[in-house]
Amino acid sequence: MPATEPTKIRNIAVAGHRGVGKTSLVEALLFEAGETNRLGSVEQGTTVSDWDEHEQRRGMSLSGSLCHLEWKDRKINLVDTPGDAGFQADTYAALRVVEGVVAVLSGVMGVEVNTSRVWKRADEQELSRVLFVNMLDRERADFFRVLEAARQQLSDRCVAIQLPIGSEHELTGIVDLLHMCAYTDPSGGREGGPQPIPDSMADLVQEHREKLLDAVVETDEELMGRYLEGEELETEAVADALKQAVTRDELYPVGCGVASKNLGTTALLDLLVEGVPSPAKKGTTIEFGDAKQAVFIFKTIADPFTGRISCFRVLAGPVSGDTTLVDPRTHAKERLGQVLTMQGKDSEAVEALGIGDLGAVAKLKDVVTGDVLVDHEVAVEPPHIDFPEPVMSFAVTPKAKGDEEKMATGLRRLHEEDPTLLLRRDPQTGEQLLSGLSQMQVEVAVDRLSTRFHVEVELHPPRVPYKETIRKEARARHRYKKQTGGRGQFGDCAIVLEPLPAEDGELGYEFVDKIVGGVISQSYRPAVDKGIREAMEHGELAGAPVQGVRVLLVDGMEHNVDSSEMAFKIAGSMAFKEAYQQADPVLLEPIMELEVTVPDDNVGAVNGDLNSRRGRLQGMEPAGGMTTIKAEVPMAEILTYSQALTSMTGGRGDYSMHFLRYEEVPTHVAQKIIEQTKREREEAKV
Ligand SMILES: Nc1nc2c(ncn2[C@@H]2O[C@H](COP(=O)(O)OP(=O)(O)OP(=O)(O)O)[C@@H](O)[C@H]2O)c(=O)[nH]1
Ligand SMILES: [Mg+2]
């Protein structure tokens, strides 16, 4: 099979809020197009795209899934993306390799937090968009209300291209306003062909067909002329103008249906072919220089059995099997044995993939998500996917001693799959910290460590990386002297500590040599500095690193036989400890900037809770039933926020946070931490 022409490809990410039916919709599209013989369901864990056992167990998508189908002589590549906030890495990566997005909305819930987030990303990347209002068979579903919400909250250029026939449990089909026909609910079977529109809907259909035509002709002068003359416009001409408008982001057609019953898929597939641009029309912004062959890796599946699978978009090609490309990041040669098309977990080798197509390759050596591979080394700037920052961390330890290496290897693999999942050692507390976008993401990683890498680990709330600093000047002199028998030890130094103001929010350390007249030789002075640095690693208050200090070495004395670097190091360290006590030392804690989005009804409870966590409210922005609260909260108070937010909002709340700055811990809180550290130190001594 030769490579598909770029004009005949459609690359579509199916995106939207958690649980709106994206996976079910992809399943239905594959079924309607004849790629599968039965309509799988999320409940039964039989869908093509949620193939992973953890996805099936939890009934939700945890990673992006690449599928493809043929419709009207076009190859449609679909990337089913996860809706949960914790698994957005794949969603954002998918948005880098498609021209079009189907934004799926729940017919009951309308525009939800993650829908808006994905929409914003798509805006930034100028992706063409189609909306699909799903779940119209559910109680309280209302297509027109959701259409209005989309016009208010996403764009006033959203326009209905389909209408439901009936509503809730009396929904019997949909109307296609472009082709002026209807489809009846196939109840999970294949959709029959187009039907006449029921007479009872004539007025409503007329109204919305006019709205659609008005919106389309407004984007096309010639068509507008003909329309105003009262000419009947052919479907093809309207479709053509529609596609131009969708390509230029001037219109967002809104379709509808019931994914779990396969209602609305024919009209949606037609719309993807007729209304969404091909890679030939819209193309990519990813650079590949003058390479004749180039691919961009947008996803990595780290399967312990089949090895690594890298999903890519062809930037320049065609690209076939038995090709060697080079990764300019590592300068390594990478051999593509076979090029594959993916259908969920199943792959099929194909001869070649052409420009714009999406596919995969197994067993590349050192390639990571985000790399561009080219046929000859060209200087390319790899595209920036701009993954979200991790918002939470857990300390992670293996249950069995000796499994540390296994745990680290497993987590490295999982990080390859999901770059927002990070393992790092906190240099201050010495703990291994596993950070991610949500508690669920971290918990899924723990499950995967067990099932895939056979290592059991435990999560604990991490230690807070406190720091210490001083508030006033102090001086001390210390003489370290041992001169009994043999060669002695002698070091003597006088130092002054001064508070050092933060620079760009960073507290630092400065050592200033003020020695006059050579009372300490040049060669011993760095030893004093070294001793002080060591003492600063564990402050006297709570064992936290000391920062924000300038040390002046002002005086000292040396002995021409007994002095040594070691002696001066100890003298420096002791002098520091003495001066530190008098320099009014204080404890500092990290303050996080928090953004919480919750349903309006929960704002009071969430604010009250933030208040009890020593949070300071910075602002509130209501938008479409949800309010975004901004606050500054000490990290120590928000280590386990995820559970609290879930229980306050019934799972509808969402948050993100990042480090802002260090601030002094209020005295009463600091006292507790200092006592706690003291107790721990004493226990450790026993
Ligand atoms: N009644 C009804 N249920 C639906 C419809 N579409 C999907 N569902 C059900 O809604 C639930 C969520 O569907 P999914 O397809 O997993 O939704 P998703 O958007 O892929 O979810 P995430 O990947 O977790 O974000 C499943 O139980 C589906 O069977 C629909 O049109 N009507
Ligand atoms: Mg899904």
C-alpha cells in the first residue's frame, strides 16, 4: 500500500473534559467506518482506544491512543486523548500533530474546565475545530443550552450543523443541516443511510439552516452575493466555503449525537472529511530544515514486552521501513525497521507513510517524546510541547529493601511515556520525590510499577523543603586548638554575618575576605569558607539549609607549625554556629501560588478551607458556572489538597499550583516545627 496523499488525510484529536464520551465516540467512528465489527463499550472495557488494563479497570483514558479509519476515500487519523487533568501530557502532545480537534461536550454538563483548557491550547495553535455535543440521550441533556454555553464561553462563532430529533430518553435521531437529511438512532448498530427530515421539525430546521448559511456566506464574498440574490446554494459550494472558514478558524460547526449508541457518526465523519483541512491545506509549524525525510515523535509507549513504540507525524517524506534517520539531539543514528499504523494497541506494518500522516515505529534506541528525526543532520529547533508543570509530589519508597534501583528504572520508563511524571531526589531532605499533575496520575504510576515492573512502592506526603535565614548582623570568633603532643591543630577566625537580600527571589550566600595584613594566610581562607558552607547545610533551628547570608572574614590568627586547612575549616564552622545563634535566625517555608477551579456552589467552602490552611486569597474569576480562585498558600498546608478538594466539590474541582517564593514561617507554627525537629533528632540519637 503506497503512502496516502496529504490531501487525503485528516488528523483529528478528540479532546474535552473528563468522561464526556471521547473514547466512546472514537469507538463509534471506527465501528461506523467498518474498522471494527462490534461497538465496544467503556463499561465492559472493550473499546479499541482504552486498551490498557489500568484504563479498563478505572473506566477512563489514561493516555492518548492513536487510531485510523477510512471514510469517503480519506484516511482519518484519530487521537483519543484523556480528559482527566492528571493526564494532559498526551493531550497537549496530540494537539501538536493534528490540524483538527473534535471538542466533545456533555449534553448535560456543557462547557467544563478541561474543555476550556483544551480550547485555549487549540486557539494558541490555531487548530481547526468541530464540536460534538454528546450524551443527548441522558436526563437533563439539552443541545440548545449547550450550544448557547459554547457560544458564550468558547466562541460566538460556534454554529449548529446538526440538530437532535427529540430529547433525553425520547431522542430518536439527528438532523444534518448541511446535507439536509436525518439519521435515526441505530441503538448500537450501524447507522442506516440518510432519511428525510421529520415534517414536525420543519420550522426549527429552517431556522438553524439559515443561521448556518448566514454564518458560512459571511466568510465568503462570492457565496454571499449569490445568497443575497436568493439563489439556492449547492451543498458542495456551502461545504467548500465551510471548510475554508473552519480552516481559517472563522467558524466552529457544532454536531451532536449519542456516542454509546453510535448515533451521529455518519454526519460527523462527513463533516471531518468535508469541513476539516488536510495536512496539505494547514500543515505543521514544526521545523525540519531541508531534510527530505523527517518525523516528529509525539508519544512514546514503553511496553516491557514489545519494547518501546514511538508514535510520530511525518513532516517530510515519504518514510518507509528499513530507513535510518538521525536524531539531532543525540546525534545517534536510529533505524526504522518497519513503519506501523496503530489501531489502539494493535499495529500493522505498512510500506510507507506520506507527509502529514501519523504512524509509529518500534524499538528506537534513545528517542524521547518531542524529538525530531531527520535523514541528514540539520540544525532544527525541536518544537516545544509546553507540558504543564507538576503540581504535587509524594515521597516514594519501595516496600522491599533493595528494590530502589528497580523502582527508579520503572519510573524512568514511565517518565518516557508521560513527561509530566517526574522522579527526583530532593537534595535537602534526601527523599525520592514522585511529582505529577494529580494524585491519580501518581497512583496510576504506582499501579503500573506493580503490574509492569513488578515492584511495590509506597507513597508518603513529602517533607517540606524548609530553609533558614538570619535577620540581623552578628559576629563571633572561634579558636580551634589542639596542641598536646605531636603535631597540633590551630585555626582561629573572626567572622561577621549579615542578612543578604534575595536576588530575583533567590536567597544566596556570599563570602567576603576582609583580612588585612595577612593575619591568616591566603591558602587557609578558602578553608574557612568551606567550613561555613558545611555548617550552613543544616541550620541550628530545624536542620534546614541556611541561605540569605553574607559572611565577612574579618580577623584571625595562625600558627606557623600547627595550622592546617582542616583546623581552619573547623574554626569557620564553629564561628558560624556561634554567630548564627545571635543573628536572629528564622525558619522559611515555600509558598505556592494556587489556582482552583470549582463549581460556583462550592466557592464558600473552598475559600473557608483555604483560609484554614493559612491561604491568602488573591482573586476570584467566575465564568460559566465555575469560579477560578487564586490564592497563595504555604506548601506545608497543601500537601494533600487533592483529596480535600475532591470531597468538597464531589470531584468537580480542579487545581494547579507552582512555587512562588520563600517566606518566614509565623512564630507559632515555626515553634512546632522546631520542637518536632528537636524530638526527631533526639530519637535518632537514642
Ligand atoms: N448515556 C450515554 N452515555 C455515554 C455516551 N457516551 C459515553 N457514555 C458513557 O459515559 C462514560 C464515559 O465515556 P468515555 O467514552 O469513557 O468518556 P471519555 O471522554 O473518553 O472519558 P475520559 O477518557 O476519562 O476523559 C462511559 O460509561 C460511557 O459508556 C452517550 O452518548 N450517552
Ligand atoms: Mg477516554
